[in-house]
Amino acid sequence: MIRKKTNAKQGNKRKSSAKPKAAVNDTKTAPKAAKVEVESSFLIRWRFHLLLFFVFCAFALLVARVAYIQIIEPDNLIKQGDLRSIRVKSIPSARGIISDRNGEPLAVSVPVEAVWADPATIFKENALSQKQNWYALADVLGVDRQGLIDKIKRNEKRRFIYLQRQVSPAMANYIRELKLPGIGLKSESRRYYPAGEVSAHLVGVTGIDGHGLEGVERSYDEWLTGEEGKKTIRKDRYGRVVENIAWQDKQEGKSLQLTIDQRLQAIAYRAIKQAVADHRATSGSVVMLDVKTGAVLAMVNAPSYNPNNRTDWQSYKMRNRVITDSMEPGSTIKPFVILAALENGVADKDTIVDTGNGVLRLGGSRVRDVSWVGKASLSMILKK
């Protein structure tokens, strides 16, 4: 019994001696935990303030940029916006009418349209996937199907290319019905010549852009050409017109009336055309003048060409030989020389002229009579 108590006492002593050690350990770890907690709190605050600093800097930069754009350089922003939204559309003007002395039209302008494409939009909208519509477009334009598609692909980044100029209104309406994205139509005019080949050399022709290339069309190009009007509009991102900004009226071309009589022109053309055929000549020309005023009543050449058909435009046919070619006047000049001699008293109706041997040297050239005449009266000279 005594031993058991002693053991119990010893156990109690061991338990009591263990408790102070635990207390000692807790007092040692407490300062460390407090220090870690303080450091963690400081790190969180530091990160928070750093984040606030970056947010403030970003906000300050944003405010500075807005102030720079709105106050210091607002015009640049407006300019950039206008470049993206403002478009200027041209309003075509008609070329002046050319008519004869009686008001009969020799050249008039008729409304047509040009077919154009925007390859960038075509690829953006994947419009080339509509194969049947593209084949229909190629067929109506009279071009190779694959060739048309290849042309679009070669110009993938461009915003405007012509596919065909001066198409008829009926063809234009058919193309509209195809509703192909990136395909548009532009109004323009084409020159039409009612007299055709009869007055082709005199009146001339215009090019695809409406400027004179030959004849009166070229000589009076500035007079006949009008001035296009302009319409300034604003479009939204979908291409819809949202504002009409400005409008400049077009000025039509001035009309031109010639001294030509179209009836005499037609008669002269038929005569010279027949004469060239009968004599198997390479060409022939006729000019008719009003003897009282000197006005040109007719001016024709053979062969001629159809000014309304561009495939018939060949240089040897288009040359106005009356103006461009150098020819010996021959006996056609005799009446003018004899008339001048009679009016100035150098000769009279009974004067006899000695033509000598029929050869006359002028400068470095010789002029020779076709046949020997010798001495002859004025009337005989006119006959010969």
C-alpha cells in the first residue's frame, strides 16, 4: 500500500512537471506567429496600393489621351471619321449635240451604264461561292466565265475595277437582278451617230471616256464636253446614305451646228462610193462648197467606217483624206487661175496661151502635162 501511494505521487509529480514545459513552448511561438501575420498584412496592403497606382496611371493616361484628341488635335479625329464615312459621287453630264445646218442630229449622247466590281467586298462576303450568278454575269457580258473570276482574284485587294463599259439599259437591269455582292452599275453616256458612215470622217468619234478622238468631236472637244456634277454624302458602316452634305449641279455640254447639209452629204457619199467601185480606186473624196459664202456643204470619203461599231475602227478607213492627204489639184485648179487672170485684166476670152513643150520646172521639181497642147485658147485649156 505504501508503495502504491508513492508511485501515485511520483506520477502526479511527472504530470505537474510536464505542464510548465508546454507553457514555455507557447510563449516562444506566439511572437513568431504575430510577426508572420504583420508581414502578411503589410504585403497585402502593399499589393493593394500598387494595384491602385496602376489603375490611377491607366485612368490618367486615358484622360490625357481623350484631352489630347478632343482639345489639342480634334481636327485629326474628324478627318479620320470623314475618310471612313464621306463619299463623293459624280453626276455625269451629257455631251453637246452636233447637228447639220437644218438641225438634223449628226451626233447625240444616249444614257448607258458601266459595270464595276469591288473585289475586296466580293471576298469579304464570299460572293464567289454563287457560281451560277457569276456564270450568268459572264455570259451577259460576253466574256469567258473563268476569265471573269480570275480577273476578280487578281485584284483581290482593290476597291474598284471596271468589268465592262457602256452596257445597254436592258443588260444593266438584268445584272441588277443577279444581286451579286460587290457588283455595281454606274451611269454614263455613249455617243451615237445617226448618219453612220456617211458623215463619219467629218463628225469623228469619241473614246470610251467621252472625249473626242477624230473629226469635229476632237476639234471642238472642249466646247462639246460638259462638266460633271458632284454629290457629297455620308454613309454608315452598312453602306446606307445617312446624310446629304453637298450638291454641285452638272453643266451640260454646248451644242454645235455645222454648215453641212446632211442631204447633200448623203448624195455625195453615194456618188463617191460608186465611183471608187467603178474605177477600182483605192479611195476617193468629195468636197462641196457654197460658192457665195465658202461654207462647206458636204465632205465625204470612201472607203468609210461605221462610227457606232468599234470593231470597224481601222486607221486606213478612219483617215479624213480631204484634210490629211496631200494631192495634186490637177485640172481642178484651172478655173480659179483663169478667173483670176480675167478679173485682173491679165487676159481676156481671146487670149492665146503658149504652153511650150508641156514641161515647167518649179523649184527642184518638174510639172508635166499629160499630153502636149502647144498654143491654145483659154476655153481649150479648160477643156484639156
